[in-house]
Amino acid sequence: MHEKLKKPYNPKETEDKIYKLWEDSGFFNPDVCIENGITKENAEHFSIVLPPPNVTGNLHTGHALMLVIQDIMIRYARMQGKKTLWLPGTDHAAIATQSKVEKILEKEKIRKNDLGREEFLKRVDKFAKESHDTIVNQCKKMGASLDWSREAFTLDEERNMAVKTAFKTMYDDGLIYRGHRIVNWDPKGQTVISDDETIYEEKKGKFYTFKYGPFEIGTARPETKFGDKYVVMHPKDPRYKDWKHGQKITVEWINGPIEATIIKDEMIDMEFGTGVMTITPWHSHEDFQLAEKYKLDKEQIIDKYGKLLPVAGEFAGMKITDAREKIVEKLQKKGLVVSIDENYINRIATAERTGGIIEPQIMLQWFIDVNKKIPSRNSKSLKELMLEPVREGKIKIIPNHFEKVYFNWIENLRDWCISRQIWYGHRIPVWYKATGNKSEIYCGLESPNGDGWTQDEDTLDTWFSSGLWTFSTLGWPDKTNDLKTYHPTSVLETGHDILFFWIARMILMSQYLLGEIPFKNVYLHGMVRTADGKKMSKSLGEKAIDPLDIIAKYGNDALRMAMVVGNTPGNDLKLNENDIRGYGKFSNKVWNASRFVLEQTQGLDINNLPKLDEEDLKSEKELNDLLTEISKEMDEFRFSIVAEKLYHYFWHTFADVIIERSKKKILENKNSDSTKSLLHAHLMTLLKALHPFIPFVTEEIWGLLPNKNKRLLMVEKWPANK
């Protein structure tokens, strides 16, 4: 028996060495054939693209969970003999990364405009590179068996060509257009942001009811009401049956009398308040849609810096937060305040990265039309292309109750705003040129020839480039062998919180640009929480769990088991250190049991194992039955159940029953050859079955076994009889 097994298992001394062994073997790369092993040249493929972590800092527990689940999938597929690719990469995360660098510059009392675009981008690139290196090292620390030879970055040259190709293709098809529509504007960050970058905070505020001519209207934002000249009510509301659609009335308002128009529309909730509302088309998504429907006037009230415009009269130039109470005071003097609810809970939209309060604005931006029929796709719209594969079962969402949520979101999808007013990111591949009274526009993969052309200043929404991720990473727009072999990918594993913002966009892009789905399965994990159910964050102090700290204390395998046992798709995981500590003991149990087996089976001819007696044959059958069960469950992505079954079998059946029984049989010399044969076979099989879940300790033990082939456990054949 190897001397190392006589000492207690030490993950600190083992894990870095084992990962280097895996990496140096080349087997993370599916192109590397396994000598005398499973033939992979014509094997079924299994592929996953890693959801790219943002280059904004360290990996957190959510990333750790993602890496663990995907690594289990990959190791299982690799041991099945599939041509297995797990493709790594990182996301430039434009707004988040630029915001981080701007905050660093603030401490140096430098503004990005002082540096200029080119110098500022050098600073951002340097920060992103440092963060990238940290993330890669952390992925390796987690044991992720990623093919680093194929690593990608959403802002590298290959992805930039893919982005420009996608943009031009959509532009030429009339799916990308530039127009005035309402968007989420961040006055602090001075850019449009997506719904996903908007955080809603519940805050106690005031709700005002005002007299508006013969009606009463309610609002939490009186500062937006200067331009309100449309009164909307439900056409079937009996209280307002005498009022006609299009009817004009004159009402006294904030800065004097205005002419208002009656609008009757079914969008109104008759049960809310008085059943009457005025609309602010420039500063509300819903009001904008109504104004578009009836071709109503739209007037800007608040500028890009959150200040009131001249339409506000005496309040012009004031910040909206400063002006609110003064406006209400003026309305009170006019006798137009009906009531003020001091305990109103309002949902305030704020920008995730800057904390600025979002101000919807109508702006000239670039959009993707999700409703336009596409001749090259059987006259289906992008919205239909997103719905179709999920409805037809070509893409399976796990757990399946998220399908209903997905359908509801897509069916109500608005045109996607893809332009951002920041410097870091893929610059929009459009150029403008003014010639006399005419203006020319050019969209292309390279800048146009000739003088006088100016490229659009805006960059693209990060989701545009990450929407191409499953195929841009495989070489698209070139028709590469990787693209042919590994696309569609097998599984997309990620958090359920980005079902709409990323998963839906990947389906959109792949369906439109390739005419095929991007992945066959979507596995949605939940959020990692503390033991008492709180969201894991740095603000929690000692309650927050840093995955690298945990690995240093208890080992990688302990963290992996704690993250998978009891963790079912779509449900949040409560993680506490006691559980991790307990699974650290499991690693030791596997180590100690292996030492006992090797002690008892020294000199055993593994190529000519003795026959099993009746009792041992029964144990062999029980293990084979378990392997049949768990193989089916692995194929069904039921990793929590498999991990728990293997844990209990190893500890309570193999260690507590079979090993204890063998001690007695060997001591009494009762058919000890059968027992030794069973011990050896069980250990070999269980190490293989446990490997996807606890790869470090199993690989270390495997390397210490005598008289076996020289292959790593990582590429041994999965033990089930299938």
C-alpha cells in the first residue's frame, strides 16, 4: 500500500497538484484522444458553454454553484465516452466594468472625460485583464475541467467580428432600426440601461390625490404632471358613461388652465383609485404605448440630469426631488389637493450600478424589432422564433414551471433597445456623413472609404454580444468544425434570474442567425442563501461564505457536496458551514475506507479475481442496481438525488455494513477471497461513481492504487451497465 494513504487526507496538499495533473493531461480538450481508452472520434458530443462571469471582480457563491453543477455534468459525460467540451470565457459587462473603473478614478480625483475615450479604455482594459486572471485562477481552484485552449472573451477580436456580422445581418433585414422610443434612462450614469440592470426598491413615500377639473387623479410623482393633458378612463366604467372619447375640457392646473382630452381605453383598471388617470407619455412606458396607439402629443418634462424643463414654469431647472413638495404646496393654495397618503409604499426603479433613480425618457436609440416578419425565416417574427422551440419541446426548461413564465414574458416583449451611452463595449458599426443638406448612413463590418465619416458614439448592450455566446465561441460567422460538432450545445446551466435577459436572447440570436436552437436543455439553479435564508452578500460580514475561504478550510470536495445535496433545480440553496464541515468528514471517510480495502487486498490478482459467494453476490447486485438507478437520474439532471444516494451507500452500506462484515470474515478466514474480491470491485466502482461529485479525493486515491492501467480516473469509463 502506498505510504501516502497511511496519513490522513489533506486537501491542501492535494488539490492544486491534482488539478495540474488534469490540465497537463490535455483531457479537458475533447480533441485529445485517450490512449487505449474510449474511442471518441465518432462519439456522441456533449457541450456546454460556461455562462461568462463578469470581469468586475472575484467569483462568489453563485458562480461556485454554477461551476459545481456544470463540472458534474461534464465529468459524467466525459466518463460516458462522449466527445465532451466545456468552453470557458468571460464577459466584458460594459456598464458594470466601466462603473467600477470610474469609481477607482474618482478616488484619484480623475474623470473619464479628463482622460478621453482612448486613454480611459486603456484603463478599463487593464482592470478587465486583472479581473479575468483572478477569475480563471478561481475557476481552477474550484476544479472546473474547462477546455482552456478554447477560452473566449465577449470583447475579443473574434467576438467583435461576430457582433458586427450579427448587427449588419439584422440591419440589412430591417430588424434593427434607429428611432425615438421610451427607454430606461439613468441620470447618474448618463446612459440607457436594460430592465435587468434596473433594481426596484420599496420605499415609504406619499401618494397624492389631486382635483383635475371634474375628476380626481392619483400620483406618487406630481413633478411629472406639468404636461398631462389627457384624461383616461375605461369605456365600460358606468361612472363616466356621459364622457365621450376625444371630448375636450378645460381644467385649472399647476401653472394655469390647460385643455385636456378625454381618452377611453381598456388599459385602465376600473378598480384602482377613482378609475381615472392622466398620462405622461414622455416619462412612462405604459403611457408611451397609449400615446402611440392614439397618436397623442408627447412632451418632455424632465431632462437627462433629472431637472425640470421650461414647461415647468417657475420650477424649471430644479431637481425633481427638490421641486416635489413645492409643486404640491402650489396645488394646495389652488385648492386642488384632495388628500395625501403619508404611508404609501412605492416601488422605485434604480440603476443597479450607480444607484441613480431611473427616469423613463423618449430618446433616439437603436432598437431590435421583435414583431417584424422575417422572409428568410418563413415570415416569422423574432418573438415567434423565441417561443417556437420551447413550445415544441425542442428546448426543455428544468424545472418546467419556468416555461409558463418564459411564455408570458416573451408574449409581452417590447422592442429591445440595444444602444448604450458608454465608452466600454462593442461600438455600433454605423457611420454617418453629412453632404450638403443630405445625411448618409453606412452600416458595415469595417469603416467606409473616404473622408467625412463619423462612427456612432454609442456602444451595444452587453446582452447583444452575450446573446451570440453559444455559437460565437465556436467560431461563427465562420463555418468551423467546432460549430458543426458542438452546436446546438447540450445544456445551458445558469440562474433562473436571467431566464429572460440572457437565455431568451440566445434563443433569439441562434434561431435567427443559424436557424437552429442554441441548446437542448436549460437547467436553472436557484440563488445561494445563508443558513437563515438571507441573500449571500458581502454586507453580511461573517455570515457570507467565500468559496475560496471554504476550500482552504475544508477542501473543494466538501464544498461541492454541500452545494449539490439537497439542491434541486429552480429552488434556492441554504448553505451553512456546518454542512460543509460534515461533507469534509465524508472525504475522510472515503480516504480511510480506501486505505482499509488496500490493506486487505494487497497481493490480490485483479486480473483474475476470485468468485463471489452468495452473500457477496447479493451485495454486488445491490450496487449494480444502484448504478442503473443513478445513471438514469444523472441523465435526467437529478444530481442532488444521485449525490445523496452515493453518500448514503458509501457511508452506511459500504463502510458500515460491507467493510465491517468483511473484517469478521477475514478474521475468521471464512471465504475471505470472495470478500477481498468484493471489496476491491466495490471500491473501484464507487470511486468512479463518486468522481463527478468529489473529483479530487477520488482522483488522488485512484492514483495510489496498485496494478491498474495508467489512465486518470477522470477518463475512466462510467461504471454502470447500460
